[in-house]
Amino acid sequence: MHIHGPSHLHGPQPVGAPHSSRVAKSDTTTFSGPIQDELQISDAARLIEQVKQTPDIRQDRVDAIRQQIAAGTYETPEKLDIALDRLLDEIG
């Protein structure tokens, strides 16, 4: 748009200069080969698949440990020593 003074307002004009010539580009795209689908698996999906691959819970073992905890016989000095050694190996 050109503005020439307060009372001389011209109508809309094209963005480019009127004397420039533009060559029309074709809208067709040329592919060099066949179109192939692509699959991207997220980290969350991989984690879910790993969880599905883990073995089932051994309910009999869980029940036995719960009974030992309830009876106060699960935590023994030997088990605590083993757990402490494993912790120190992991962080050290």
C-alpha cells in the first residue's frame, strides 16, 4: 500500500514490485523410490514391553515372605548383613 499525504490513499497493492516476473513452480513432487512407512517406538512403549516380558509373580513366595514379616522372623542379622553389603557394593 502506498500512502501519499493525508488525503491520497491508494488501494491495495501486491507485496512484490509490479514489474517483477515470477516463474510459477509446479506443485508436483517427484519421488525417487517407493513410499515407505516408518515406525518409531517411544521409550515408554519399550518400557511397557520390558514389563510384559518379566516373569509372573510367584504368589506362593510373596505369601511366605509376608507371613515371615508378620511373625517378625524375616529380618535376621544375616539378611541385614547381606543387604548392607549389596548396598555398599552398589554405591561404592
